Amino acid sequence: MSLLRLRDFSAGYETDLPIVKHVDMDISRGEAVCILGPNGAGKSTLIKAIAGQVRCLGGSVHLADDDITNAPSHALARRGLGFVPQTENIFTQMTIRENMQIAAELLPKARRADQMQRLFDMFPDLKARPNTLAGALSGGQRQMLAAARALLTVPEVLILDEPSAGLSPKLVGQVFETLRQIRAAGVTLVLVEQNVRAALDLTERAVVLVDGRLAHDGPTDVLRDGKLLGELFLGSRHAEVVA
Amino acid sequence: MSPQVLIDGIIAGSTIGLGAIGLTLTYSILRFANFTHGDFLAWGAYLTLTVSGFLGGLLAGLGIGDPLGPFSFGWGLPVSLLAGMALTVLLTLGLDKVLFGRLRRRGADAIIIVMASFGASMALRSLLEFIFTANPAYFTRELQIAQKIGMGMRATPDQMLTVGLTAVLVIALHVFVTRSSTGRAMRAVSENPGLAGVYGLDVQQVIRVTWIIGAALACVAGVMSGLLVQIRPYMGFDLLLPLFAAAILGGIGSIPGAMLGGLIIGLAEAVTVQVVGAEWRAGVAFVVLVLVLILRPSGLFGRRV
Ligand SMILES: Nc1ncnc2c1ncn2[C@@H]1O[C@H](COP(=O)(O)OP(=O)(O)OP(=O)(O)O)[C@@H](O)[C@H]1O
Ligand SMILES: [Mg+2]
């Protein structure tokens, strides 16, 4: 059975104006899926709606057996859904440690210190300066902190919105290296990316969203030569669901 | 100028500062300027007065109603104050449930919520006048003699107590907000409520805590003002401008800032009363507010705005 299940899912910022329209999607435990699509396709809106940040206007989302349609974000975080927004994804007026401590409170008391230590070990850049204000971090370090914060709570599924956006090529490499580690640890991963090549290398399955609708869903290899993807982005081919 | 303005300013500033802390917290966490906050002070004073009315007779009957040491009140007042704080908290949580929370869930603009608070303020004030009449009321009829406290300044024991109580409350609150996990959650929600949810924080719970702290402090400030001056239905409304001026002067969201802002407004008022004349007192907060908005809109400790 799928871990994350969307049925006829619509979402948007105003009741009468759905941005994401009638999406059906199944993501299994341990799978890594990337969501691709042109700018403004509704990728961010889709995952924000799953994470309780945008209202679902129709259909449903299930996380394992639980109906999480329109559940508040904090309940989803507690339920094991980790979400890293595209921008403003850390508290800039708090220190690195405080950012981690807030997230750590979702864990039982006894596990907090160990788990924080484990994440700091994974991100030496953060470990080196726990008392620095997060607002003073570089773009790449911010993405590290955002990912570390989300991983701290050991989510069943981790959803990331363009973690490599606006980073230098070197940092993009670092972010994807981190994602590869997360992937290797068996975390179910849903990744929105503009960095198509890297995303296709990391994940085994790609979902293409065009104008709020599912335009393609299948293994990443078929998209690799770029021709099909180009056609999908331009809208000359529709709804080829291979899954 | 006599040194007495210093102590007069600190005494008035204590009340303003405590009130301004609640205002600044509501502003930074609920993101709207709450015009009912002044009325929370007035309601806090009247609710405490009501409880102390019941309690006074009871304690007198038990023979323990006499004033405590040098103060003008007995055990009845501190006990009533605790009850008054609890009742004021219930009032604000109730108001949030029926009014502000509803608007919030509907995604109303901040300006709509501000207007709603303006309306609620008028309603709360009229209700006080209806129940308790517009005549001033007093916690105590005891007279207090101002005592020398050095450097040519005088203050009554009640006044000194309120200043001390304010200092304790502000320090305790500051430690709470900077050290406790609840305080951390409040700072998180104040920076970004959406992200706070993503981090797993229950924003509604943080909002409730904010109302509880704001209402409890408003009640203390109202009772202090009622003890040192008098209790009137308009007491909170009249304090509204000084409260806003203090909160903005200190920098929205800053607790030490609101307290310092309160003290500065209190001192400015005391100086004005002595140098210019008592009738200009009410204009002081207005002038300070305008100056701050022109010269340093983010206030002394401001980060946002
Ligand atoms: N907060 C908002 N309020 C109203 N409309 C919004 C909001 N955010 C996005 N939109 C609209 O929703 C549509 C989809 O935006 P979304 O951010 O989901 O696209 P995206 O696929 O993530 O694009 P990008 O690749 O540029 O990040 C756009 O038309 C956008 O204008
Ligand atoms: Mg986006």
C-alpha cells in the first residue's frame, strides 16, 4: 500500500481558483520521486497543500492509513511528514541550535540530545557554530539547516521544495550529496526541482506537473534524453501516465 | 525641576510598561494592533474589585481584613488580584474565541481585525459603565503618607510595591521568553507563523499563551493604576495612547523595549506635568509617538516593522 496517496486532489489560494487540479498520485515507502514542471505549474502549491500550508479544495490526501486532508501543519509534522519550504525555511532570528531545538521537541525527551548530535555530525558546517544566528548563514548553509531540521524528527516522508535553488554549482553539488545520503538512509523523498538533470539522477520516478495537472508520471529514465520533457513542458503531449 | 519627577515617572511608567508588554506581544504574534487591550486593564481592575468586594467582608469576618504592614490594603487585594487575573484571562480567551479567532480562521485582513478590536473595545467599555456606573471606585479608603526614599524623592509604600512588582514580573517574563521552550515557540510564531507550523509548533496554542500573558499583565497594570489613582470605566481607554506609544517606542515585539518605552513615556509625562502643566500630560504620548514614527519607526529594540 502506498505511503502518500492523493486522490482527485485540488488546491489553491482562493476557493474558486484551484491552482492544482485533480491530481492522483501514489508514493510508496522508500521511494524517491521528483516533481518537475515549468515555472508557475503549481509544484510548490501542490506540496504546500500536502503539508497543510495551502488549502485543499477537493479530493483527499492520505499518509498511510490516516486521512490528512487539510490537517494543520503541526499535526502533520508530528505525524511524520517533513516539509522544507522553497524560501523562508528557517527562523533567521534564532540560532542554529534554537532552530534544531524547536524541531527536537517533536521527539520524546530522552531521544532529543542524541538525535541532535547525530544531525550535527551529519552537517559539520552547522556543528561548528551552533550559536550563530541562522540569518547570518550563507544560502547553502541555510538549506543545510532546513534539511537538518526536517531530518531531526525522523520523518516517514520528506518533502523538499527546490533545495538547490539560487545556489552556486558547488553548493548544488553539496545539497545533492546530502540528499543522496538521506536517500541512502531509506527516507521516502519527494523533491521539487528545477535542476532536472540532478533530480533525475537522484530519484527513480518523476512526476511532471503542467498548469496544475499531472502531465506525466513514470520512471526517470524515459525523461533523461530531454525530448519528452521538453514536449511535456511545452504542453504538446498530455497525461502520459506510465506508472 | 525637582527630583520627584523621576520617581513619579517610574511609578506611572510601571503601569504603562506592563500594559505595553501585552500590546507588543499581541502585535508581534497575532499581527494586529489590539485596541481592546486598554479595556483589559479596566476590566482587570473591575473584576479584581468585584472579587475583593466579596472577599473583603469575608476576611473582615475572620478578623484578618486589616491592612498589611505599611500598605493600604489587606490580604484581600493580593488574593483578589490572582482571581482577577484568571477572570481577565478568561475574558480575553472568550473574546478570541467569538471574535478574533473567527476572523483569523476566515483569513481576514489585519485591518478588519483592528476594526473589530475597536468595536469590541467600545462594547467592553460601555458594559463596564453600565454595570459599575461612570463613578470612580477605589480598592481602599486608607490614606497613605509618602515617605522619604532619598535624594529628595518621596513615595508611598503602595507605590514602591507596584514598582517592585513590575520589576519582578518583567524580569520573570523576559527569562521565560528567552529561555523556555514556550518562549522559543512564541518567538518562532512571531517571526513566521507558517514555518512554525511546519516545525511542528501548534500556533493556536502559542496564541492562547500570548493572550494569557497579555491579559494577566493587563490585569496587574489595571489594578496598580486603580490602587494608586482610581478605577474608572475609561481608565484603560485613556491609557491606550501611552500604551501604543510605549510599545512602538520600545520596538514592536520587544518585552524589555515595551517596559523601557513605558518608563520613558511615564518620565516624559511627569516632566511635562511639572514643567509645562498638568493639562498637557495627555498630549505627551502623542508627541512621543509622532517623534518615534518620524525618527526611528522600528523603535529602540525593533527588528521588524
Ligand atoms: N501565495 C499565493 N497567493 C496566490 N497565488 C499564488 C501564491 N503563490 C503562488 N500563486 C500562484 O499559483 C501558481 C502556481 O505557483 P507555484 O508557486 O505553485 O508554482 P511552481 O510550479 O512552484 O513555480 P516555480 O517553479 O517558479 O517555483 C502561480 O500562478 C502563482 O501565481
Ligand atoms: Mg515553486
